[in-house]
Amino acid sequence: KYFKMCARLLICTITIMVIAVDRANAVMTMEQIEKAAATMRNSCTTKSHADAGAVAAIQKGEFPDDNQPLKCYTLCVMKTMRTFKNGRVDDVMMIKQMDLMMPPDMAAPLKVSLTKCAAEPPAGDDCETTYQFKRLSIEETKEALLPLRKLCIDKVGTDPKMIDDANKGIFVPDWRLQCYYKCLLLNTKIMKNDKIVEKAIKNIVESMLAEESVPNVMKAMENCLPTIQKFKGCELAYELIKCSHKYGSSVR
């Protein structure tokens, strides 16, 4: 789940956090992530010569043992996210990223799982190492984000179908969906005192992305933030998510 969450940041830091949580109960269902991570996905697919169909399948949890281009695709992604260097998975960087994005109680189980996965010895070449890491980390952290989704659904009383529809671009202006997003953003440190914490977004982006990717994300925020200033509370969170989704879809 953490790996999925990181991928989404290439288009919009906000969308990455929301959909990472929303997809935690549907193992590796990545349709929305693909939209948000189009830039990185397309770039790494081209660089690794991976088949687009195989890339889509790996995002659903399918890991064939005999696909070298696909393995190198995972290496490209992790290098872009600065989580692989000198032949090793950089768990220190991963923990730093989680500390920026998540409250301690939520990050704790992810840290344990990902540190365990990162401690595995290198598996042959770098492509094989990152491939095995992704496969193992998905299994280890599959349940890690479920508590936040459940917490916010239970707290607000949101119908999960509304959340799933929003992930497909169908946003219903229902207060329960709006306040669900506020709950997520508050718990991921992106919203505080009914305001969007722009500095938090900037810190997350600069920490997690390769330098050439930062301008694209910040441009998305520059487009969205001015348009939502008139909103408050739950509606503010909702409008930011909706704008972020629209931007991510338009750049695909």
C-alpha cells in the first residue's frame, strides 16, 4: 500500500494519500493510481521496455517470475522515488517519507513491515531486488491502511460506494463524502485547523520525488489551491480532492 501511495504523488500529493487509503481493502486495485501516476508510469515503462499490460497486471498483484523488463520497471519507479540506491532498498528514506505523510500511530505498522522487507538480502541484480521487495512489501503491508479508512467511514457514516465512485471520477456533493475526505487529510497532516497545509505538501513532494518531477506536482497544486480558497471545512477537503483528480486525469 505504501508503494502505491508513493506512486500517486507524481501527479498530486493529495490524491496519493486519499486513494492509497481508499484502495487498501481492494488488493492492488490501481485504476485511480494509474491516472495519478501517469507521468512516472509511462516514463518507466518506456525506459524499461516493459509491456503496458504487464505493468497493469503487477498493480493488481500479479508478479510473473520470468519478465525481466517488468522487474526493471520496478527499479525505475523506486529510483524515481529515491527509495533505492547503491544496490539496496533505502528504508531510511521510506521512513522519512512516512513520517512526513502519516501520524505516528498509523505509520508504525508500515515501518515495521517495510523495514522487514528492506532487510532481505539483494536478489541477484537490482531489478530483481526491487521486484522482490515490491512483491513482499505488498503482502506485508496489505492491511496497514485499513484502520484509517475504517476510522473515517465509521466516524462520518460515509457509504463506501460513494468513495469508490469518487475514485472513478464520480463526485457526489454529499456532506458525508466531503467530511470523509476531511478526516483523511487531517490524519495525513495535509489539513489542519480547517486549512490546507501548503508547506506539508511541499515538504512531502520535495522529499519523495526526483527533482525533475517536483515542478509537475507543484503546478498541480498551484492550479488547485487558488480555486478552493472560498471553501471551508469538509467542503474544502472535498474540492481539493476533486480538483486533484481532475488534474491527474487531464494529464494522462
